[in-house]
Amino acid sequence: MRREGSAFQGVGAVFVKELSDNISSVRMLMLELLIVLTAMAALYEAITALRQNTAEDPFLLLRLFTVSQAPLPSFVAILGFLIPLMAIGLGFDLINSEHNRRTLSRILAQPIYRDALLLGKYLAGLATITISLTALWLLVIGLGLIFLGVPPGGEEIARSLAFLVIAVFYAGVWLSLAMLLSIVFRSPATAALVALGIWLFLTVLWPMLAPAIAQAIVPPDPRFAALGLDTPGTAIWTQLLQRFSPNDLFGEAMLAVLSPTTRTLGPVFLDQIRGAVMGAPLPFGQSVMIAWPQTVGLIACTIVLFVAGYVLFQRQEVRA
Amino acid sequence: MSELQHTSAATRRDAVIAARDLTKRYGRTSVVDAINFDIAKGEVFGLLGPNGAGKTTTILMLLGLTEISAGRVSVLGFDPARQPLQVKRRVGYLPDAVGFYDHLTAVENLAYAAKLMGLGVAERSRRIAAALTRVRLLDVADKRVATFSRGMRQRLGLAEIIVKRAEIAILDEPTSGLDPQATIEFLDLIRELKAEGVTVLLSSHMLDQVQRVCDRVALFRAGKISIMGSVAELSVKVLGAGFVVEVEADGAGIARRLAAIPGVGNVETLAEDRFRMTADRDVRADAARAVVAANGALRRLSVDEPSLEAIYAHYFQATPPGGVRDAA
Ligand SMILES: Nc1ncnc2c1ncn2[C@@H]1O[C@H](COP(=O)(O)OP(=O)(O)OP(=O)(O)O)[C@@H](O)[C@H]1O
Ligand SMILES: [Mg+2]
């Protein structure tokens, strides 16, 4: 059955309203403060560490993103942790709040499809996050210029832009998860709790569970252990399992893009590095190729979650 | 009763809403069970019935907001399931317990809705100002809706329908929760809509108000339309007579003459000079003529209009509700 009219009619109106709601909300202000403050702390540590080194590194700017100085993790690691929080904060009540305010049936009685409402809200959330991340990115570049005193090269800018794009995709995964939960659960509190539970599980518990499960599947070989090495089978399984977490995909993609010397993200076999000049940076294109599967994984995850939410929302009763 | 249903189900040429065997099932229970009705252009049509009778469900099906399980419905010639945008462009809806974005002002709320309707900037602000004037909310136009009372929200919801220039206004329990004064004002607004040629479909529990504003009503029960028609028609069906006329007059053979008036059911002699008759129409003029023709002296002539309240109470008492479900 063909529907008449465009599914996108009204997306613009919803987008503009939601974006202005997001930007002016106290909630957004808090989330941004949290992210900026933690990120600044990480950057401060990174800058102090880098100034002690001599500026021989051709990718000094990128080191700002990745250097970690105990006790603080690196800037990228902090973002990997906080971006989900921000996305969940924006998404956990996207749909159920419309139900609870009893605005949903009134809005859906206007000449738009439900698609428009969902898409407009989603894009507005993503745009909000993109704006914040871009501001943060400019902050990093600016601080790098001021305190390290080296102008960034073209490739560094390209790589850090790739970071920005992948970070937005990563936020997209969590935003669509939060939106799905806001459709499933009528109560925003429940949706938020479930989303935070999933977030904690994937960022804290899963990295510990994955090796344990991998060891159960392929028990470590004592001959490798005797040499102080990981059993290849176990390591492969560990990585495979860890990749179920979007955090891991994000981390791997960041590693490939921001550390130009990264040649592969899996366990390395000797024949794979035959002829490689160890420690030499890869060209930008090659790094992107390495990060590509992870990025596609993030996008696919977003699409699956969004479609699930879409299907549920289409069949949902509008009455409160 | 079924005869009345049949006449109403007959297709009218000027019907703007026509439902045929319209059915909504949740699981195996039919919440709306094969109902038929037609609403003519410019008519005010009332949906009545106890909680959970299926009024809101019917309304949602008309708007394409919930799937139709069986049957057909056409709204202004469109099928709400297949052409929802066409329908929603022309039909205004005021949900029961309507909600607004509390952090936005009245104007901002209407502007958002107007944008979704696809109106341009200039047109939007012109229509919004006009609509707010009509519902007398102009002086609070820039206040946040969080500060609005129930009555003001209800009027703001009506303003949205006015902004839309809807051909059909569907109002779900528009007067519930309003005080008597606010109710009267709201009903006046509904009458203004009718005067402009807008077809109004409303559901309500407030029977006397429905009676005051509706041209025809449909009594819902357990998903079926039990009876439908104008209040006078219903009172004939349910109470056996529409009007009770009392006559006080001297003269010979008045009772006989009164009984001979067409439409009069029976004549009761209350006293020597006082008679009460039940009729299916307002027969005061005929009664006066009858008294004069009998050379009688007419002293008093009064009529009790049929009340929907009496019809409703009588109907639902006479036929106890079987399996009326709780409201959603
Ligand atoms: N999603 C649902 N699943 C199952 N049953 C439902 C659902 N929504 C509504 N119902 C049932 O449908 C019936 C009709 O509900 P509806 O809201 O149409 O009644 P109503 O006439 O509008 O009542 P009220 O006067 O209380 O507003 C109720 O019995 C309700 O329990
Ligand atoms: Mg209802």
C-alpha cells in the first residue's frame, strides 16, 4: 500500500523545535558542563605531559587526544565514556514525554506522518551532540595552538575531523538506543534507568566479561602461557566478543585514526607485517580503511536500533 | 430501535463522515463493533455513552490515528487509513485532556502546530492572532502555557482548530473538567464554528450541554450505537413521547379535541380544567387552536422539552448494560 504525500513533511518543523528545546534546556547545560570540565582536565594533563617532551612528534596535535596521564584517562577515552551519557540524557524521554504531556495525539493529528516526528527528534538530538562535539574539537585545536605552539598540519586536521565524524556516529548509536527505550517504556525514569544500565554493562562489565567468556570457549594453552603470550584462539574470541560493545568499536576506530602508526586492530600474525616498516605512520587513507569496518559497525548498529524504534512507534497506540 | 438505525445508515448525499460496519478489535474483543453512521455537512453530532463505550476509539479511527480492524470509513471523501494527510489537513482534533508544551507560550505552541500544518510565516501569525482573539486568549498570548487553567488550555486547543481552518472539528469531551461558566463559553464557541459551516463531532458526558448544542446524537454502548437521531426523535423512541404539553382551559369537550390533534399520544385529565398530553412534537399551537375552536378560555399552555438526561437514564436503566468495559 502506497502512502500519499511525503514521509518527511514536517521533519524540518520538528527538528527546529526540538533543537531549540535541547539547546535551551538546563539538562543540556549540565551535560555540557560535565563533558567540558572533564575534557579540560584531561587536556590539561595531556598538555603538561607533551610540553615535557620535545616537539619531534609529527602528530603532536593528535597526541593531545590520545595521551593519558595517570590518574586521568585520555581525552578520547573520556569521550568514549561520556558521549553515551550525553546521548542517553537527550534521548531517554523523546517519545514517552510526548505521551505523558498528552501532546502526542494533538501533534499527530496535524498533517504529518509519525516518521517525521521520530526523524525530526532524532536528527535534532544528533545535531545537538554534533554542535557540542564540534565546539569541543575547536577547543582542543585552539588549546593545542596556544600551549604547544605548533600549527596543525593538514593531515592532523583531517584525522581529527575523522575523529569528529566517528564520534557523531558513536553518539548516534546511543541516541537511537535511548529513543528506542523511550518508545518501549512509558515512564521516562524507567527508560533512563534501563539505558544507563545498558551503558554501564557495555562500558564497565563487558570488557571484563568478554575475556572470561573467551577463555571458556577456547581455554588458554599452557604452552603460550609459559612463553608469557596470549593464546591466539582466546585472543581472537576476546576481541570478537568485545566488538559487540559500541564502546569497543569506537575505541578501535579512534586508535586507527588518531594513532597513525596503527597498522591493524586485531592480533597480528607475522605474515601480515612482512615488509612493514615498524613504527612508520600510515597514510591517512590507509588509517581510514582500518577504521572503516568499525565505523560501518557503528552505523549499522544505529540503523538497526532506529528501525526497531520506528517499527514499534508505528504500531503504538497514541492515546495516553 | 433497529429501524432508526437503518434509516440513519442510509447514505446521505451530503455526508462528510460516513462509517460502514466500522470495527476495532483489541485481541478478540470488539471495542467498536460494526457501527454505521453518517454526519452531514454543518451538523453538530454528539457521541454519548458510558466510559469505555468506544467513543474515543471511534474518533481515533476517523483520524487514522489507530488502525481499523474491519469496515470502512470516509472522511470528506478520503480514507483515513490510506490518505491520512488529506484527512488531517482538513480535520481539527481536540483530544480529551489536551496537552501543550508547558515551557512554550500560547503563541509558540500554536506556531509549532501551524508549521506542521505547512503554513507560511505571515499566514501563521495572522491566523494565530485571529484565533487567539476569538477564543479570548489574546492577552495571555505570550504567557507560558504552564500557567494556564484547564479552561484556557481547552480554548487554546480550539484555537488550534481555528488556525487550521478545519472543515470538521472533532472534540473529545471538550467540556469535561470545565466550570459551568467556562462550559457555556466553550459551547458558544462551538456554535460559532457551526455558524461558519464547520461540521462538529463531539463526545461528552455532560448531557444537558450536548443537548443544547447537538443537532443529532448517537448513544454508544459496549461498542455499538444503540440509538441515534435528534433529541426529539430519541425521546419518542425511548420515552415514547417527545413533548409533554400542559393545558389549562375551560370549555366543553376539550380533552376530546386535544386528543384528536395529530401527533398527540394520550391526554390525561389532571383536573376539570387541566390536561396533560404527550406528543411527539411541540403541539402548543394546535392545542391553542383546539381550545379556541371549542370556545374554551385558554389560561395556560406549557411545554416540557424532552431532556437527554431523562432519555439517557431511562435507556440505560431499561436495558442494563451488559459487559461495559472500563475506559482506557
Ligand atoms: N490499547 C488497548 N488495548 C485493549 N483495549 C483497549 C485499548 N485501548 C482502549 N481499550 C478499550 O477500549 C474500550 C473503549 O475505549 P474508549 O477510550 O474508546 O472509550 P470511551 O468511550 O472514549 O470512554 P471514556 O468516556 O471513558 O473516554 C475500553 O473498554 C478500553 O478498555
Ligand atoms: Mg474517551
